[in-house]
Amino acid sequence: MSAEAVLTTTRSVRKRLDLTRPVDLAVVRECLTIALQAPSGSNRQQWQWIVVTDEAQRAAIGDVYRRACHEYLESAGAAGKLFADDPDRSAVQQRVHSSVAALADTMGQVPVLVLPCLRVAGGLPSGNQAGLWGSLLPAAWSYMLAARTRGLGTAWTTLHLSYESEVADILGLPADVHQAALIPTAYYTGTDFKPAPRQPLDEVLHVDRW
């Protein structure tokens, strides 16, 4: 796959994750090795990666995610409630809403769950955190891109962070390890991945001044 193909066809996979096909840990390790090439502020590399394959732990995390997801789906900011006055965008949002709801019920059955984390001594700073999380999130996205090239589907999810401490207890995380996302990872069904509908560039581009 060309870089452009990978970058434009790495979609969030929720309904089409293959829950029955095992994922070899060696493949996940390959993807994470690539992820470690991402930029990191001051080259600190404070990232930590939790890969969950244990059935009981996946189920427990899935229970937390389901609870958080159902709360989100009932909220005013849920995907399916956005852009209601725009028929085209609303139709897309309804599909996203449906796939999010589907993942809520299957997260605990996904073969591999990956949690990118930061280890920060003394707790998270009260000031600028952009550089801090910016030293982890590119690596997490690189992991997802690498997974795509190996026939694996992923989805960027953060809803479980409403109950981050519960997941930390499930995984035995130290107090100075902070979760950034929960990335379900599995082989997918179908092959018709394509660029998603997006706003035209000129609607969001500003050159020199706003």
C-alpha cells in the first residue's frame, strides 16, 4: 500500500471487526515497533503500551466501556444528534452513531485491546498539556496505520476515560500511568475501505491570517 492509500483508507472499524479470528501478538508487536518511531517531545519517550489479550480482562474493560458508551449515546453531544439540520452530514452521523453503539456491545470480545499511556511523575501538569499528549498521540496513530497495512482494523476510542480509574484497577496500572485511548484491534471483514466524506479544505484552511 502506498502512504497515501494508508492515510486515506484507515477508517474506524467497529461493526466489521472479526471477533472470532485470533490476532498473533507478534503482529501487534510489529505495529508497536513502528509506532515507537513517532515524534516525542525532547525525545523523552514517556509512552507505555498496555496490550490486553486475556479474556477476563478484556471482558471487564468491555463492561466499563459499555457503561460509558451508553451514557455518551444518550447525551446531547452523541454523534447521531449532531448536524441535524444538514441532511447529508446527518446521514453520516447516524451511521457513526450506529457503529459506536455496536462497538459498545462487542468491545470486550475484540481479540486485542491496546491502551497507549503516558507515565508522568508527579501527576499531569496544570498548564500546557498539548506537548505532553502530543508526544503520545502521533505514536498511537502510527500504530493504527501500521495495523491497517497488516489487514487489522482499529478504532480510536476514549469514552472509557470517564472511568479511567476502574480500568487502571483492572490492569494494575501505577498511579503515574495515564491512559490516552482504548484501541480495539482485530482482523476485519470486507475490503471496501475508501476516503471518508470530509469538509472541503477551503472551508477550514486559513493562510497567514484567519
